[in-house]
Amino acid sequence: MSQSQFQSNCSAESLQIAASKVIAGNLVAFPTETVYGLGADACNADAIARIYAVKGRPADHPLIVHISAMDRMGDWAKEIPTYAIALARDFWPGPMTLILPRTELAQDFITGGQESVGIRVPDHVVARGLLQAFEKLGGKGIAAPSANRFGQVSPTTAKAVDQEIGEYLDPRDLILDGGACEVGVESTIIDCTGDAPRILRPGAITEQMIRISTDISELKNSGNDIRVSGSLENHYAPSAKIFLDVTAQAGQGLIALADIPTPPGVIRLSAPATAQEFAHLLYESLRKADTDAVAEVVVIQPKGDGIAVAIRDRLARAANGR
């Protein structure tokens, strides 16, 4: 159970308190529309070091900087291409992270020593309220990876944050409870350091949406290797072993769309009606498997484009284990 303070009444006053904690060098876990993040002052090297310690995260794995509005991009990024501005206008606030050439403000402890930085404007009332209060106190940005131990399932509720990392937090830290995350999988990460965008991690902002926004018909599919969150082959993994697109056997768990029946003796973990609901419930369902001591889980993946691409990406990594 968490040693940190737990705040479920996210009033303007509580967000001001949370912002003051971040300014003071403490950690604040907060909801976004994708998953819960574990936030610290992106300019405070000691606070950022605590994020890495709490998560057990490799030191060269970069963090995403969260800001309240796109007009603050210039603090962190330079040489911003026209297509990146178009993306920011169309999809921020929203589930999209842009990778851009860094300014001097983005130090190595944020970028993992790379010359680029990830920036995002989240679309959640609590996240934006926290960021706005933080910026009024002089803050420039809050760095926040997902609020879980490295490589494990991202939390989509405050309770899941507490279960994941509560024992590693300090009494001065804070968990903000803003309810269940709407999207349920992490943001689309787009490399904007070249002459055309390149998707580094799929999410709710899809390839087709990017093409329409930028008026660029062909996205890049290769380029300089850029390390980003959630890009390892084994990631997003519960303790349970994940099997993809096979017939579930008695005693195994099953995650599949509602029109797929549950075989006899199989433990149904979720039955979403749409791909969007599948994404929303995915991590919660994987956590339920661990809570219920289900050792093996079969997932029948949704087909098609859109957010189904992101779901399949996360599940391919989860199936590789931790």
C-alpha cells in the first residue's frame, strides 16, 4: 500500500498543492487520457532520478515532457517542421507525442543523452489543471513516464498506480485519482526530426490521421534510431503468460471481442464490443489475470486499422514477457 498521499478530490486547491509538490522536487502520479503518468519537474535532475528509481527504469530510456499547450513547445524543441505544427494543432491536447530536436532546456537526464526530446499535451482535465498550476509557479514541463514498474502493465486507474509503485513512493509524494483513463493505451509517438513524420509507437492517432493532418502521403518507415518509451520487444507484460490468437483451453483466461464465445472452463477476463473498448479495457484485464492468479491468458486480437494497430503492438510485446 502506498506511503504517499492519495488525493481523489481533484479540486483547484488540490491541483495547486500537487503542483507545489512537483516544484519542491516530489513525485505526483496523475491521470491522462491514455494511462497514468508518474510526474516530476522536467528541469530537476534529482527529481527525475527518483522517477527512474521508483520505476526501475534504465537510465538511457528517455522521458516524455508534458506541457499545457502547444505554444510552450518552443521551450523544449527547436527547428519545428511545418508538419509537426499541423499535427500539434490538430491533435493536441490528445494522445500524441512528438519527437523534436531539443533545446538546451532538455537535458540528458530527460532525453537519455539523445539530441531529441518527446513532448505531449495531454487531454485530461486533471493533467491539464496540474500542468497549468505548475506553469503558474514557474515550471516549464512535467516529465512523466507511465506510473508502473519498468516493463510491466501500464496503470489506467489510481488504484493500479498504488498497487504498482505505492511501496516505492515517499510520504511527500502524491497520487491524483482522476478516474479510469479513457483511451487505455499509450500515446502515438511520432518522430518529427526528419523531412516527413515517422511513427515510432502506434496509438490512438493513426497513420491515416497523420497523413490527412500533414498532407504527406508517404510517412517515413526508417531513419536514425531514436530510443522512445515502450519500444522494447518485451514490454507491457503481466505475470501471466500471454498467447495470441489461439483457442483458449480450460483454466486459461480469455480476452476477446464480445462476439467471440468463451470455451468451456475458460475464465473470461473481458468481452469488449469495439476496438476502442478493447483498448480501454486491455491493461485492466491483464491486471485482473494477475490479481486472480490466472497463469495463462489467450488474447484474440482485433483486426483492422485504427487503434487495433496499437493494441496488436502492445500485445506482441506483452507476449514476449518481461
